[in-house]
Amino acid sequence: MTFPTNVTFFSVLLLLLILRSSSSASPSESKVEDEEYSYTKGGSKGPENWWRINPKWKICGQGKQQSPIDLLHQRVQELPQLGKLKKDYKPAPAVLKNKGHAIMVQWNGDAGQLHINGTYYKLNQCHWHSPSEHTLDGKQFDLELHIVHQTSKGETAVIGIVYKIGRPDPLLSKLLKDIKSIGDKDIDLGVLNPGYIKFGSRKYYRYIGSLTTPPCTEGVVWTIVKKVRTVSREQLRALKGAVHHGYEENARPTQELEGRQVWLYRPQVNEKHT
């Protein structure tokens, strides 16, 4: 799909302005207040009622840039100017944590960064949601990994990767034994290479959204890898078995787009693969 030059220029300018003015969001997407919340639809503490639990969470119900969303092909605009995803990760000390509602890997050293439009976001942590939170043309998948990054100013960028049942995932293969035995204790992973996270494609979606857990802070720069990767049944069972009872399914329902633009980056035919 191609667009007139003036439309493309406007889209790029708009994206840059949005990225620069994004609201600050917590570096740990899974870290919330003490109040318990659930993923049970229709429950008093379910997703549709998160905004009622704590006054600080009102944006969960009143926000206009909420995540996750359905990535519907018909309303996506290709934008080559986004450029390939520039990530520079490196091995660093890490800890495996059971947050109760999600399993998380937190890097405590310098694990590298993500570069978006002149802004550097430091790699902070990653965690899993099952089933997937983002959907592709209405289809929900078995698992979604969120890789959370933050700038020194508190701006947040998250990369999402969705998975279906199939071959084992390399990162989960590395962590499987520890996930099965974690309980409620933290496990020191030593030095962990974020390179175990496999993307598998240079195509990605980009939009501005929010954290998908309370307090649902907006202004998050979302990047969703287009390729659907695979996870084994054993790995998925381990993640579901490790979280607290009631959080085996920990995916927030998709939210209204509210007029937001969703962009797609697709490498050009003459672009060199690096």
C-alpha cells in the first residue's frame, strides 16, 4: 500500500510528536498497588471494573489510548519511514520473579536498549500473558511476551510477541526448570542473555497505547512483532502452573481504538538485511 507524499510526511510528523509527548509509565508493567485485581469477566474486580478499585486506576475505564487492541489489517497503514527495529541487547544479571498474576524476568544490570526515533529505552524486564492480549484480525493466540523498556525520563516502550502451540521457545527452554520450581521466591538467574528472545521477523506494528495492567498508564509506545512464534505445551503449562490460583488466564480484553492510527513496518525489497 502506498500513500501520497504529503500523507506520509504528516503520518511521520504525527508519530514523532506523539512519541515525544508520551506520558510517563511505570518501568514494571506488572507492578501495581497492593489492591488485588482479577481477570474474571463480570467479577467485581474484573477488567471492566479495575477503574473502580483504586482512584489512581480511573484511566483503566476512562482512557482513550488503552491497550491491548485488535490489530485489524484493514485499518493498518504501512509506514516504511518507521525503519527496522533497532535493539542492542547484551547479557546482564537477571532475576526470575513470580508476581502472582504473571511470571517476570527482571534484568538488574545494563541489558542494553531499544532505539526509537532518537530516544533510547533501557531494557528493564519481560513477562508473559496467556492467552495473548493483542489479537491479529480478531484471532487470539496462546501466549504473549511483553518486553518492557524505559527511558531515564520514565517513558515506556513495550515490544509484544505472540505465540501459538508448536516448537519450544528458546527463552522459556532456558528458564523452564526455574519456572517449575519458583513458588513465591525470587530465583537468581545469574547473567542472562536477552538474545534468547527470538523475534523471527522484521515486520512489526506500531501504535500508542497503555500498560495492560493497573494503573493502565497511557503514552506507551507499543511494537507488536507481526510474526507468530511458537511455544510448547509443556512451557505454557509451566507458566500457568506457576502463577497464583485464578491468574492462569491473565489477558486483559482488547480495548477500543478510539481513532488511533496503527502503523505497519515492512522491509522494502531493496533494503539490506542486517
